[in-house]
Amino acid sequence: MRVKVLGAGIIGLSVADELLRRGHRVTVVDPAPGAGASYAAAGMLSPSAELWHHEEALLGLGRRSLALWGSYADRLGVPVRTDGTLLVGYDAGDRQQVARQVALVEKHGGRVERCADGSAVLPDEASTDPRAVVTALLGRVPVVPVDSAGDHDATVLATGATLPSPYASLVRGVRGEILRLRSDDPPARTLRGWVHGDAVYVVPRHRGEVVVGATSEEHDAPPVVTAGGVRRLLTAARALWPALDRAELVEATARDRPCTPDNLPLVGPAVEAADGVVLAAGHYRHGVLLAPLTAYLVADHLETGVVDPVLDPRRFTGGDR
């Protein structure tokens, strides 16, 4: 098939790479590859830590995709940290939040190692560097800056928080701010916790890099780093890992996460399969985690017509299903 992919973030590039692996001809269009949400993402592969009530479908998708990440990373030649995630609360109320999260994870069959101080380890979770993943994909997938005329059998829309008309209303941007620091005493594994009710994560990377995030704010303006967001993140992160007080602040970034009305991605035909437009969008906080699964689902749909009913965009568009 001849497939055009609009968007060269981690989702669009993963889809293109899978289609190329299957022998299809692919054109990827993006004037700024990898500069969107993928550039800011922390790279947590954390289906259980992200679990919340009434989001069991998302947990199942995350677990399916996490199982693909080992071979996916090996193929790309990028490292994946498999240290697990430590859930931790700063005060008594925060530790109650940890207990609620642990109970929810255990209810849905996740492995949890409880600690005497009220914290808990999720040993099956992992993390990676999304910028390294995007760089590796760009080495495998050619990208052009401008959409030129040409015949295609299908077009995949993977443009993050900004979908073109008539699909723009299916996804909205939710601003997230994220910090990068360099520390000589980083944590040994990802920390996800609560400090006086504020959620924060601290993700260690190679060579002492530590990623701290993330705020979440509904807004209508372009995403910008705010003084209040930086203050909240640093205050919470330093409370959980005091060694960060000596860390160098390297970067502060804001991007829009692409969110849908039900927090589930849009993967499949936009209206009718016959129109040739396929969505791969709306991954919200889970784009890195769900990238390999999304690539398989889009490629399978284009080859066979199969659509995962949980992710079918026609649940919002009202198209034929």
C-alpha cells in the first residue's frame, strides 16, 4: 500500500516504521519532527501507576503495549530501564493515596511489593528516553516537511493535539510542564508520589539526568512554562528526593498532551473505512507507552480492516462501525 502519515512524533514514526517493516510505501510529513509532546515526554512505561477508577480498558492496552516494548527497543537500539516504579507519599494523607493506588493495582492483578514505610514498588514497570526513541526512528523513517500532491491508498493522522478539520474537535490540548535536571545523586528508579496532595514523578535517566513532571492544565492558549508550574514541580520533587536541591536545572518545557473525551486514544477509521483516513491520535499521557501497540493496530487495520472496538474513533464521529 501507499500510505501517507501526517505527524512525526513517536506515534506517527512508530506507525510508519511498522508499515515499512511490512513492505508498504510510506511518506511521513512533518515540518518539525519530534518537536511536539514526544519532545517533552518523561518516557514512563507505567500502565499500573497511571491506573485510575473506570480506566480498566486503558490498563489493558498499556499492559499489552508494555509487553511489546522489549523487542521494540531492541530493534531500535534504545535502552529501557526495568527498575520498576516506587510509589511514595510525603505525609499521612499522601500515604493514603499510595494505599488507594496499591489497592486498585492489586484489584486488577498487578504485582506490588509493599514496604514497611507505606511506600510500594511496582516491579513490572519501566522507562525509556522518548527523545532517543524518536532519534532512532528518524534514522529509519524518512520525513518530508511539506505535504506534496500524490496518490495514496490511506492517510494516517498522527498530529497530536491538533487534528485537521473535520476531526479537530475529537482532541483537545492539556498543557503539561516538565523539568530536566542533572544530579550527582539521582534516584535508583522512577518515583511517583504525592506531596500535600500534589502528584509528581521523578524519572532517572542516563548520565545523571532526572526528569520531573508533570503539571496538567486545561487551557486555550499555546503551552508555555509558568513560574507557578516550575515552583510546584520543584517543591514536590525536592520533598520526595532531597538530593535534587543540589541538582542543576537544565531545561523547562511545556507541551500540549492530546486528550479525548474519554481519555482513550483514537486508533482506526475516522468515519468510514472506505474514505481512507485513519486516526492515530489522542494518546494523552500514554503516547510513549502505547506507541508499539498503536503501530501494530494501525498496520493491522490497513491490511485487514480490523479495528479494536475500544479505540474506534467512530464512537465519537458516529460513522459506520
